[in-house]
Amino acid sequence: MKNICHLIKSNLLRNRIAILLSVFSGVLLSLLIYLMGQYVSNATLSKIEIGVLDYDNSILSKDFKSYLSEELDYKLIEHDSYDYLSGLLIDKNISSIIEIPSGFYNTFASGNDGNIVITSTDDFENAAFLEAYMNSYLAGIKLLSISAEGEQEAFDRLLAEYKEVEIPINKAMAFDLDLEQFRQKEGFRNTIGFFLQIVFALGLIFSFMIIDDRKNGVYNRITVTPVKPVHYIAGNSIFGFILLMTEVLIYCAYIAIMDIDIGFPVYKLLCLMLLLSLFVTCFVVGASILIKSKSGMMVLIMAYSTIGSILGGGYFLIEMAPEKLQKLARILPQFWFMDALNKLMDNADANISSNIIIMALFTVLAFLLGAVMFSQNYKRS
């Protein structure tokens, strides 16, 4: 035990930059909760954008655009090129295109019935509401046109009086939403993918340390020193786990201190993250014994962490993936980690014991494989 403690202390002293990177990673994840929460809420709750082609440029067309932007809260993207707006529509940057035809004002001022053209793609709900609002506006203007009896001055006067009248529009939320709670939960949800990447990136640090020791002969010379090979592996593994644990503790402490609502108690998050960190430690140590080059180690770790994060559901719900990929994802510990978090976010009292057992089995498997490879290497040396 004394030798293990000495190795841990020695690693901490000669790898201060690694400790700083671990602290920085925890701070970065904490900052990302706020940044990602702001981004997701702005993207989700932003105003609906509509492209507008105003060929009339009259007081009536300006009044209609004011009705859309000021009273109905649409964001208008005005442009004189239909091709430009159609490109935005195809890319789904706008919901619909409204074309106000030339002579729009003159048609109503002369007592006739005018129209407005709406073009949309697959945003049927918003298009239906927009058309209903437009028809309501045109019906009101039609009544003014009939009352003016084709006299332009009378129509202008009635339109001015109509604009002065405040017509209340009742708006109701489709669902109750606590905006701050929404930002916090979505910010947390969208940082987990980054955590799955960073935790493996930190694992590269102590994997490089083991690879360097092998190249320098330290790995072989330990057989003639009081430090046994098992002490060497244990000391490096504990040092690596301390690196990962530092990041996790900072992240969870920030959530607890700032009272961020993640949908379930923070201690459950801490346990899950520490369990995954333990798996990463065993996986990285085993891989470091198997692979002799830093470039090979980097390719393995980054490929495994990236694929695991994507298939595990770190960046999108795995239910969106094809069925075969959903089945493939179950052989990855990241899947069971994300599955446990999703269950807890939906129900704080959800039973995640099966997820914990499976993640623990992955950790034991990684440890046993590492132990076997270490034993074989030690016998050959």
C-alpha cells in the first residue's frame, strides 16, 4: 500500500498540467450548462420566421405586415427576390412565404376583393394558423372596402380609424412552461455528450504516461525494485481515476451549489458518473497495456468515445436511429449510462438498478481483460 501511495503522489507531482486540465474540464462542463441551455431555449422558443415579398409597398401592405409582426409576434424576413426566400424555405429557415401582390391596396380601395398568396412546405400547423390570421385580416379589410363604396378617400379614412381601434388578441400557451427550468434541464441534457467525450480524452493523459514508461524501460525495471507490477498498475489506475473524479466532482458540485434543476437528485448523477469514470479507467489502462504507440492509442480512444457517445444517445435520442443501430448500442456502456439518465429525467424515482449492474459488469470485464493482458506481458518480460 505504501508503494501505491508513493506512485500516486509521484504522478500527481509530475502531472500538474493533467490536474489543471481536469479542473478546467469540470469548469467547462459547468459553463456549458448555461450556454447550451440558452442556445436550446432560444432555438426552441424563438419567433416563427416568415418570408415576405411586398410588391405593393402601400399603406395597406405596411399595415398587414405590422399586424403580423407586432400583434401576432411573427418575425418577418423581407426580400425582393422570390428565389432567395424559396431557398430559405427549402432549408427550413423560414416557415412560409407571403406574397403581397401589386395593386393590393387599389383593389380594396376600389371596392373589390383582394388576396394574398402563401407558400409553405411541410410546416402545416404554422401555415394553417397563418392562413387563418390572414383570412381574418382580409375579412376586416373587406368590410372597410364595402363601407367605403369604392371611394379611396373614404377607404383611407376608415383604414386609419380601423388602425386606431385596439382589437385584443387572446394568446394562450399550448402547455405550461417554466422557462428557467426548461433552460436548466436542456442545458444539462446537452452537456452529457460533451462529458462522454471529455472523460475519455482525460483518459488519454494517463494512457500516454504508461506508454512512455514502457518506452523508457520503467515498465520492465519494476521487476527488480520493491515496487511490484501490480502496485505500478494500481498506482497509475488510481491516479487516472482521481483525474476523472476531479472533473465529475466540480461538475456535480456546481449543479448542487447553483441549485440547477436536472429532474432528479444530484447524488444519483454523481454515482453514475463515477461508475462510468471507473469503467473508463479500467478500459484505458487495459488498452495502454495492449497498444504500444501513442498514435494508436489516440485513434482507439477517440474512435471508441465518439462512436459510443453518438450510439449511446449523448447527442440525440437513440430511438431516432435505425433498429439495428439501437440493438448495437446496447453493447456500449455509454448507452446504459444515457438510458439511466433519461429514465431519471423522466421520473426521479425510476428504477435504474439494471443499468447500474450492467455498467458494473462492463467495468469488471474491462478490469479482467486488462489484468490478463498485464499478466501475459509480465511473464514475457
